[in-house]
Amino acid sequence: MSKTDILCSKDKDLMVEFSGLCMRRLNNSLPLRLFLSPFQPFFNANVHKEIEKDRLVIEHAASGFESGKDRADIDVDGLFEETKKFDNEFIERLSNPLFSIEVKYDDFAEVRKRRIACLIGMVFDLFHNWRDVSPYAEIVKRTFREEDYREVLGEVLHLYNVETRLLGNSFAFHGPAGRVKDLFAGKLFATMEETAKDIAAAHARKIYPGNIASCSEVFSGSAAD
């Protein structure tokens, strides 16, 4: 597996675990369970979209590094434009009588660009120390302190959360779902932010074992009930 494939696989694991824990925690909130059923396909599709966008950015950054470019030379604006094709496919797959979508890019363009830049920076930092066939965990340890690695992962997830919240402005929900949209959106964002911290901590703990807290505590789902 190439270095790029390893990074894409780690990113996918991060996002899948994050979304799964979010859904479990939201499902623990009885008033929101009826809303969760029509919403879950959207959330799952949005996470899948994010994973594909991240692969695009990671591959582009890795290629740039290997060709001798500086991270500042990577065209963030151009990558942002390329990510729009994933939004279009997302909208086509998500046709649903319960809501309509009109993507408002101006609402979240800067947040998405910040996330793209964050991923580019992480790729360049890791690749700078990735000169041999050492395991991924060893490369991370050469590159980041534990708190820095946790902060980078947390920022990647936080920016995704903010974009997801802003993306909600592009949705018009019909029927009963429309009446509880704001309530659900607030609970969703709070749960996503809490879960982002926990998932970032859990993934950092896998790289830097030995802390008192265990990963099982994070994935219990109780923190955001």
C-alpha cells in the first residue's frame, strides 16, 4: 500500500468511526429518533462525500510534495472548485420528497478551503518525515507530539462539522421534519463537536498508548447523551 493510500485509509477510518458514533449518540435522544430516520441517509451520504473529497486533496498534496512543490504552491481554490463535482453527485443521489436542496457555496466556501489547507499541511508534515518503510504510527510520532496530533485531527473534524452545519442552509425540509429542523440542527452540531473531540483523542491514543483513559470509554456513546 502506498503512503497516499495509507493516509486515505486512515482518513476514511476516522470519518466512518466519527459518523457512526454520532448516529449512536443521536439515537439515544428519544425526541429526535423520528427525525433521525429520514436524516440518516443524508448524513451517511455526506460523510461518504467527505471521504471522497479528502482523497482528492490527499492525493493532490502527496503528488505536489513528491514533485518538489511547497505546500503554499498547492492550489486550494482550484481544489475547492474540484470538490463541487462531489456535491453535484451527492445531490443527485439524495433526491427525496422530504426535502429540497439548493447548495449555497458562499455559506461554507471559506470553511471548506480551511479544511483543504489543513489536510494539505498534515500531508506535507507527515511526508517530510516519511522517508522509509516505517509503520504509520512511527511516522506520526516523528512528526507530532500527541497533543498536536490530536489537535490536527480535531481541527479536521471540527471544520467538517462547521461545514455540515452551514450546508444545512441549503436544505428545505417539508412536512413535520421542517418544524423540528432547527432543534435537530442544534443537537446535531453539539453532538458532532463532542464526538469530534472524543474521536480525535481515541485516534491519538492508538498512536501514543499508555494513557489512563481507554478507547472503550470514548466509544461508549455516553458523553453526548
